[in-house]
Amino acid sequence: MKSIKFIHCGDLHIDSPFKGISEIDPVLHDLLYRSTYESFNNIINLAIKEKVDCVLIAGDIYDSADKSLQAQLKFLEGLQRLSDDGIPSFVVHGNHDPLESWSATLEWPPDSTPTLLTSS
């Protein structure tokens, strides 16, 4: 039996505003804000390095249904990098990014449209 190597991640909350921290410590706020992008980028880098068979992204990719353009572009850039390396991605929506909010997103990378799975 052939084994399957995959990465499963969730609750990325890309572009989370970390409300309230900027008033306390602007430097810490900037570090935390960038950390969501860096974490996602690290997941993509690991998937490519380890030559995984697929990546499953299970919910709450964004922090809310009103996702920023920057967050969408960074997410699609990561999916494109996976696609370029022949790694399929599977995406499940979460309560912070409900299925209804996906209709207004940018187009998925060519030949790498992730499977948008619905939760029950």
C-alpha cells in the first residue's frame, strides 16, 4: 500500500487585525499582523520542500467574510506556488469565511482550482 504525505492546516486567519494591540504596542501589532502571512508562507514552503501529495486547508483561511484584497492575493499566490509544483490543494470553508463569501473572491490559479468542500 502506497503511503500518502500531506499537510493539514486550518485557522490561518490571514490578515487578522489583532484588534486592540496597536494601541498598546504598535511594534508588536506589526509583528503579529505579518505573522499570519509568514505562517502561511512557511506552510507552503514546507509542502514544496517535503514534496507532499496534497495540502488540506480546513477552514478560517481569513479572519472574516470581508477578507482584504491583500489577504486574497497572498492566499492565491500560495496556492499558485503549490500548483506550480504539482501539489493539489483542498479548501474547506469555516465560520470566519463562510461558503457564501467565496463567490466574490478572485479567480483561482489556472489548473489548480482547489476543491471547495462544504462542512455539514
